[in-house]
Amino acid sequence: MSNSDSFIEEVTEEVRRDRLYALLRRYGWIVVLAILLLVGGAAWNEWRKAQAQARAEAFGDAILAALAAPEGAGRAADLDAIEAPGPGGAALRDLLAASEIVDTDPAGAAARLLAVADRSGVPQVYQQIATLKAVALPGSGLSADDRRGRLAPFAAGTGLLRLLADEQLALIDIETGARGAALARLSALAMDAEATAALRRRATQVIVALGEDLPEMRGLSDDLPAGQ
């Protein structure tokens, strides 16, 4: 490389360095601000996580303390007094409170459960559990039509929810004198490949209790209790 080329390269490098320094002097504060925002955002996110964890732990401790009360009514009252961290926590709290008054106030328990089922912002799984528990409660005060209406969306679905809804609908059919419809539902449940062994057992037991023959199905004897 000639001296002139070397000189030109050094000058060019110096010009680039001067431009870089000029840019840093002009816009360097933006880089510093960006770094501060990134660091501050990470710290804020960690703080929020820590706060959420602390609230969740406090909520769990309060639930356990409430459930330690000696009487169901007292446990329900203590649960009601707990401040829940969000819709999911409130739904869980209310489900537990409803379960504490099932024996003494089934209508009140059903009303609490349906309030959870109808509440906006509640995770769907809690709404589904609340609905199924409410319609299955003896003495809930809900009419057969009300219960059918609540179960209809589940029965039109798939999976375990459909099967549990069909079981409850069969029981409503029996209650309202629709024996044929009940037997059809129960027989379908007993032969459904997706049904659990416990659900198939319950269906076959009700069929036997109604004085009917069991549907022909492979492996049905494995689901029946001894003596059936």
C-alpha cells in the first residue's frame, strides 16, 4: 500500500470516527434512555410477578384458614369475606362457599353456583363446574325446564361434559316421567366408548333399578358391581 493510500485511509477512518462521535453527542441520550427503559421494564415485570405470587399465596392461606372453621355456615361466611385476586379466584372462592351450604341450604347453594356460571370474566371451566353442580343438587329449587336449558349446551358438545350432561338429562327424564327417553339416554351412555367406567356403571345401575334389561355391549360386566 502506498503512502498516499495509507494517508487517505487514515483520513477516512478519522472522518468516520468524528461522525460517530457527533451522532453520539446528538442522539446518545436516546440510547441511554432505551437502556434505562429496558432495565426498568424488566425490574417492573419482576416486581409485578412477585406481587402476584404474594397475592396468590395470601389468597391460598386465607382459603385454608376459612376451611378450618368448625361449622359449614362459618366456613362459608369466612370464605365470603376473602378478597379474591381476580375473577378466577373469586369463582373458586364462591364454589367452595357454595359447597359448604349444600346440606343446609341447597337452594342457596344452587343460586351461588349459578351466579358463578353466569358471571362474566370467569374461566369457562369454573362456569361449567358450577352449572353441573347446580343442576345436580337435590332441592335446588330449579325447575326441570330450567335444568334442561342449562344442560342443553353441554349435551350438544363433546367429551366428558356431554356425557355428564346426558346423565343429568336422563335423571330429569325419569323425574318427569319420560321413561323411554331416560332409558335411551342411559343405554347410549352405557355403550359410549368415551364414557368412564364409573359413568357406565352408574348408567347401568339406573337401568337395572328401572327394571329393564341391560343393553348388549362388550365388557359391560366389568363395569357392574358384584351381584348385578
